[in-house]
Amino acid sequence: MSKRNLIISILLTPLLALLIWYHGGSKPLSQVEVDSLISTIQQQDHSPGGRHDLKALRSFLETDDGQPFYTVNLYKYHPKAQYAPDSENTKRYIDNNGRAAFDRFSKVMVRLLASHGSHPIFGSNWAHDESSAWERIVIVRYRSRRDIAEIFASNEFAQASEHKWAAL
């Protein structure tokens, strides 16, 4: 192998590995994996976060095809963040609006997405009028249903959910 071909191989190998990782090629979740992930999510502290529709989530995970998918998220923020009265964040963020609370959640979520080969592909704060109650739209590409379930099952997501639900 020539020196040039060796250099090209060295440079292309990490890129190829990154592309394979990013595009997934994941096998569908098994029933055992679905049960385990749902169990973990159910055991999380549901106050103030953890507001998953577990029946719908289970159905979504059980029909996994291992392929990437997209979510369209529409947000309407509370004028004032709605932390639970017994939360330490109630006093800490007493004057925060819903958008500020959601930004705290987003900092955690973007990091979790990136670690699972997923990311937002579009976001916009459009000037809503009487025709729309929404203030923000975000489209997210997930590498697989396994990835979103692992994010939901993480302690980091469960902790950050307090900010999400205070915001929306």
C-alpha cells in the first residue's frame, strides 16, 4: 500500500465509523428490552417530571423497526415557570418565565440527543397570531426508538424534566 493510500485510509476510517454510528442500522428492540426500558421509566420519580403516556410509549417501542425517525414538537410556554410548590427550584427560579425553564431542560436534552446520534434539525419561534396557540416548533431526528427510550430512561432526563414541565 502506498503512503498516499495509507493516509487516505487513516482519514476515512473514522469518518466511515462516524457515519455507521450516526445512521444507526440498529436492530429493533426486543420485548425484553422494551419491558426493561418501560420498567426503568415507570420507576422514575414522576414528580414533577416523568409524564409519559406509558401505554403509548410501550406500543411505540414494540413496533420498532430499528430505523431513524423524526418528531415534531410544538410548544406553548407558561408566562411564569410552574415549579411544584415543594421543589427547591420554586424559590431558585421564582421570577423565571416558561421559556427560561425550558432552556434549562434543553441544555440537558441536546447533550443527551448528541450522545445518542440524534439532534434537532429545525427550530423556530414563529410570530404566532390568533390562528396558532404555539410559540415554538422543533423537529428532532432520532437515530432509533432505542435511543429515545434510553434517553427517557436516563436519570439525567428524569431530573431535567422538572424544568420541561415547569415551562410548558
